[in-house]
Amino acid sequence: MKNQKKLAASEREIMEGVWRCNGETSPYGITVRNVHDQLYPNGEKAYTTVQTVMNILMEKGFLTRKKIGMVNFYTPTVSREEMAQQETHTLVSRAFGGSFVALANYLVDSGSLSEKELTVLKDMIDAKERKRKG
């Protein structure tokens, strides 16, 4: 994992916008305007708020910035998948003593999963076992 720093909720929200926009706008990266328009099309948050959070994300190492002319272009340094992996490991470590089995047990016993989700998980485990057996 490239970056072990934690994200505040507002930073995570902005990163979601960055990931959604990434590659869809310019070959140079994305702009604050791209992210603002993606997340807040009705102006729910100010442009300057998004700009401030993106600058914080850059300082924390989650984004890089390249200035071309008068425009700052940002690129994520961590993928959504890498972030999910990091956050999952943190959750399991803190809430379940590092045990993924304890997490799975909680999910199954808590009733949080639908029958369909339980079936999908069982099918995934069965497929993994078949693959391992060759």
C-alpha cells in the first residue's frame, strides 16, 4: 500500500469524486471543477471547499498536482481498491482482533447479510476450494 495515512469522511467523499472522474476528463488529470460538478451538481458544497480538501489530499500524498497554464490537474496516487483493502485491514485489526474469520462470523450471525449475499459468499468459497484442489 502506497499510503498508510487515514482519511477523514470529507476527504473520502472527495476521493470518491476523484476516482469517478479519473480518466474521463483530460489526459493530464482532473480539476477541482470536475470533482465539484461530479459530487455536487446542485452546489451543495462550495467549490472552494472541494479545492481545500483536494489540497489537503495532495499534502497527505493521496493526490499529485500538475499545473498546466493556469489550471491545476490532479491525479490519484492510490486506487479505490487499494483504499478499500487498507480500510478493511484497519477495521479487522481494530474491531475483530485481526481475525477475518471473526469478521465473517459477525456478518453471518448478525443477520446483516441477505440470503442472496450468503449464497454468493458460499459460492465464492466453494469456487476457491475447487480451484485450490485443482
